[in-house]
Amino acid sequence: MLRKDTFRFMRDGTHVKILILKGIIFISAVIFIVPLIFTIAYSFIIDNTFSFSGYKELLFDCFIFYRMFWNSMMYAGIIMLCQIFIIILAAFSFHFARFKGKKILFLFYVVLMMMPLQVVILPNYIGLRDMGLLNTRLGIILPMIFSPFGVVVLYQYIRGIDVYSVEAARLETNSIFKILIHIVVPQLKVCIYAVALFIFSECFNMVEQPMLFLNDEKLKTLTTFISQSDNYNNNVLFPASVIFIIPVFLFYIFFHDELEKGLRFL
Amino acid sequence: MKSKIIPIVLCALFYCSMILLTLFSRRIYNNSLPNVKVERLPKKVFSVVFDYTSMGYGYTEGERRSMAIPKEIYDLGKIFIVETGMKNGEERTFVRLLNQVTIGFDDEDNYEVLEGISEKAFVVVNGYEKLNDGDEVYVIKDKR
């Protein structure tokens, strides 16, 4: 026996809209995840048969892979830690400090943030060449630790923190660093984790800077290993791509509770 | 903290595996390769006899200093020299089989090499029995 509200969902457009939206999200998710599934699947397929020989060759016959993997980890880790340190100080200063030209300086940061890499990479190259930092690790690390993206994001978040707690802390102490470390930073933890993930992912995935600024194979990263496929056996590329995904994935699952809270804000 | 146990375990497993593989994978791979000893062929003095009987002069004896190859290597037909080649972005050591080696006189243990092997070439003197042309090898370094 049909109830009166059986076909209510057809008259009420909201449910249909939600269904359509969910369909679009599902299709988008499938489009994004299919290449990943293919990469994982092809890493186990050699000459149309299921085989672990790709992984065996990569892990036991391609030793340059390990050097490039640890280079990528080192660059991403150092850049992330340095950037977080600088970002916190810069965002705190932008919100709490009063100085002339603050708004213009922040606008400058926003404009820099919106510039694509292709615009800034040549000035970076010229600057590094003149400083004698080409083909060095510092040549990769230094330009990346002063990225404006994290400053802008953290500044927007810091505007929403409890100002009264800062005011109360100023009654207790005059030390700005103590207020920053004990009052402000704990309130920014969620946003810091989200920004840290973006920074780590961006640095781990960078390919243009190692290819342009580094000549020495010992300094190059895993992205150059995957992009320079001519030098290596084809069997190792898909397994290398799978292993390449793992560090950022582990970072995400380690902090995913905090990241979801931070990403909701972003 | 309970929700972090699985990520911590996964991270620990992954990074410990990568560290162990970084430290030991080359040793494991080298142990799976044929281990060979290589040497430049030494020069030895061979007693030589030249037959001039057709010219009416009889036989002439003398001595000649030439490269010497052990008889067991030549008789087995496994004269390998080592060459370097690129594999997976690194220089590796491979062996090449020499088929056209001309020998001359011999002594108790060695044949005289007339042509086919360069003086600078490193010949496999140990571990050549199971090698094939083009195989990758691990050269055992003399600890002297």
C-alpha cells in the first residue's frame, strides 16, 4: 500500500539536488582515483602477467632509487619545518604587530602567492646562480622556505582566534615569544597541520626545481627518477610511483582528524 | 592516542623497511650475483721453437715474453673479460665472452696469447664456470 509521502522526494527538489551533487562528487572521485588504481595495478603486471619482479628489480637492483627517495624526504622535511617556523612568526606579526605598510606588504604576499611557478622560476635560477647555490641542496631548500601560501592561510585563521586570551596573557608576561608559544600556537594547531600537509606534499612532489637547479645525480629527488624514464628499466617506474605515494599518504592518515578540522576552515 | 596506533605502526613499518633496504639491498643483490676474481694477464717467458727446415736452416730455439692465459680457462672456452656498462642509472660490471683468441706456444700451465686479448683487459680467473656472455658479475676485490 503506497503511503502519502512515498513520492514526496519527487516533489521536494532538495533530495534530487542532493542526489545529483552526490553523483557529481562520486564521478569526480572516480576520475581522480582511477589513475591511482591503474598505477598500483600496473606495478604488479609485467609482460601481461601478475608478478612482483618490478618491485624486486626496483628494491634490489636500482640503488639510485634509495638515494633519491631520502633526498626527497630530506628536502620536504626540512622545508616543511622551516616554513612552519617562518609562517607562524609572519602570520602572528601580520595580525598582532602594528607597523606602517602592513596592508601593502600583505597584499604583496597575496600577489606572490597567486603567481605560478613558471613566472618565478627564472628569477630564482638567476638569483641562485649569482649566489653560487646552483647544484647545491641549499639551492632547493632556500627558495621554498619563504613561500607566501602558508602565511596567507595562517593569517586568515589567526584572525579567528580568541584575542582575549592573548590580552590576558599580556597581563602575566611581556614576552611575545611566550605568548606566541603558549597561547597562540596551541590554538593554531589544526591549521598548522593542514598547512604542513600542503607544504610537505608540494615539496615532495616538486619536479621543476630539482631538474633545473641540480646537475648532480646524488642530489636529485624521486620525482626526477620517475620523470627520467629513459635511464631506467621500464619495470621499475610503476613500483616507484606506488612507493612515491606512500609518505604523503602516511602523513595524511597520521593527522587526518586534525586535517579535516583544518581543511574545513580552508 | 588509540586512533594513532595504526598510523604509527604503518609509518614505523614503512620507514624501517626503507632504512633496512637502503642499508642492505646492495649487499643482498651482490650476493646473488656470480662472484668473480679478475686479473690482468701476466707476461711470462715462453720457450719458442721456429721451424726453418723448409728454408734449409733447421730448427731455431729461443725465448719470447708474452701474455699467458691459464690452460684450464682456454680449454674450457670460457675466456671472459669484464666491462662496465650502465644499468638503472649506475655503472655496473658485466662480462664479455672472447671467442677469437689466438694462442701460440705453451708451458706447463699456460698458453701464450698472441692476439685477441688486450694487455689492459681484466680477465676472469675465478668463478667463470657458470658464466654466460653479458652476465652481470660482482668483482671480489683482493684485500692485499
